Amino acid sequence: MKKSDLKIIVGGLSMPDMIISRRFLSSFVTNTRLMGVVGLYINWEIETRDGFLSMHQYFYYDAEEFGFETYKAIYGNNVTELYIVEQTLIGGLGGDKIDLLEDEASTILQLFAEGSHTLSVNLPGKTDEYSFILDKKIEDKEKLIEVVMEKMCGPIESNYQIINYFLMRCFAKDFFAAEFLVMGDFEIDLFPEYIASTLCKNSIKRIKGGNISIYNCESLIEEEGRYDLLFSEVSIENFKVVAYTKKTTLRISPPEAGLLLSRPEFVTLYEITFDPENFDELMAEATESAMVTAHENGKLHLAFNKNNAHVNKKEYRLNEDVYGLFYVTDYGQLIIASYTKQGIRALENDLKKTALNNYLMETGKFEFKEPILYEFVNSDFDDFEEFLDFIKFE
């Protein structure tokens, strides 16, 4: 999952005029590097002319396109501010928080900056607030890079998982991470004719077992609105890629890609019977860790799974990291959607457990052969049922 164009608007204290000293307190990193995005947090105790103060730093890194993209610092211990920033930046990444030592945290931030340099993007925010970390001399840095990569990548549980991660990183041209999954010396940029691409779907078929297992892979990638099927062979030994062979490629049309990615969508429609002053607060409670985006006729809350288990499958789909969608329309409707029957039941039950349920009346349940909620979100309609009546006659 990737962070949207969200703006973090919080108050809080500003950077002190003079920092006399800093003392490292704690740090963590999300073990989501193989997904292409990472969140890093560092907590310092700083000494100023007015005494001691806690400094919380949040860093967000996108290995594929934007590099070290977002930086936010909070001075003091305002719990609400800390929660908002953390949920906005890393709440939807689907990983665990892994504790770090000071040199490990510094090494990771330096890797973020090196990644930005490779992508030719500028460092974000007030660089003077974290330049002391970038300038720090780290002993035995090469060894530490191996340590922090282990922490950022997390455990590998199956051959399917390592294949999906490996191909995802290769197609994204993120070879630094892809090489972490490799044992041996062989070429991994087998499709140089493609720019950095998104792995939308990957189907894996084992063709040989034993100590070295061999798999055929059919990968649907997307690059700037174009779709291709890439066929390859990947060999795995002890959860490492030991061979990678290119087979063939096939350009397909967007409608053909749509058929390959097609899946059902289950939708429940509610009327909002009363609009309390704290409705946004109630929605935040019902959709904890969700990413919120504003649209012309409402707000979309995109709730992600708490882990990236969707990568550990014989058939990987990019959008299976989504737990559910909640769309609040300006017309006074709440629409929830999931790609499975179990998922929509879970969303309904989640709503029943919150105070928001007191303001909702269920008015319809729908099952569609392919997702349509995004079509509604991006349409000119503000009433879901009117939208359904319209598309029936298209």
C-alpha cells in the first residue's frame, strides 16, 4: 500500500531556537521494505535553554518513485498529535514495528537519503532537524545494512511469498531490495525494456519440487496505463531465489487486464439518520487506521489489513491488502464495500460495535460481478441508488 496525498494538519510546539544536546530514547521501523514503502520513527530527549523536551521524528520512504518522501517532527508528548501522524504515515502499511538501536535507525535514514539521491528527488521537510543523523559517521556500516535489511524485510514464510516479493521488487526496478532475496550471482533485470512497473497480479505454478523448487510465473504489470503479461521461471532454495529466467512477454489491452483483475464486490448501503457534530470522530473510530481521501461528493475511508498476508499466496493481487471501503456521501449515505462475503459481514459487524451504528439505517445489500464503488465515487452522482439505476440502462 502507498500513502495518498494526505496533508497532516496538527498543532503542537515548534522547533526550539537552540538545542544544546540530544539523547536517543527509542526507535522503530516497519518491516514492510519488500512492499516498497517503510515508516521510521525516532524519539529523542533534547536539552534546550528552557529545559528538557521530547522530540518525535517520523520518516516515510517510498523505494519505487518518491524516495524519502515525508518527514514530520513533533515536540512534546501530545498523544493526539502523535496518534494522528503515526496513523496517517504508517497506519496502513500492514507491517509490524521493529525496535531499533540508534546506529540502526541512523543507518536506515541514511539509506532513505541515498535512495532519494538515486531517484533524483529532494529531501523533505526541515532538513536541519535531521541533518545530524545523515551526517553521523557509523562504524561497520556495511554490516549494519545487512542487520537493518533483515529487520525491515521481516520473515519469509513460503516460496510463494518470496517469489511475489522478488518479482514485485524487480518490476519496480528496486533491485537493492530484490538482491536481498537472492543467493548466487545472476542477472535479475530481465525486462530492461520496461520502466518501473506495478505488479497487479501474479499467478504461480510449481513445475518441479525437491531441494530446489522451480516455478512458472505469469505476472500482470502496469506501467503508465499500459498492461503487459510477463512470463518467467523462478527457482527457490531455502527461501532464496537461486535462478531467474525470462520466458516471454505479451502486451494486452486495458479491458483485457480488467477481465484478469475482475472480482466480485459486496456492498451494503446505509442512510445516515442523524448527523451529530462529532460524525467525523465516530467515523475515525469505526475505520481505525484507514486512509481518508476527499472527493467531489464525499469522503472515502480506505481500511487496510493489519498485515501483508496477501503476498503469501499462490495468486497475488495488489488490491487484496484492502480490508474494506467506507464512503460517506454529502447526500447523507454511508456505503461500505468488500471483495468477499466474509469481508462485508465483518465490516457490518464492526459498525454495529461502534456508536456510529446509532445513526445508521440499513437500506440495501448488493452483490456485483465486478467492483463499482470507485465508479460511483468518481461519478457526478451523489445518490448511490440513482447511480445504480443509471448504469442498469447503459
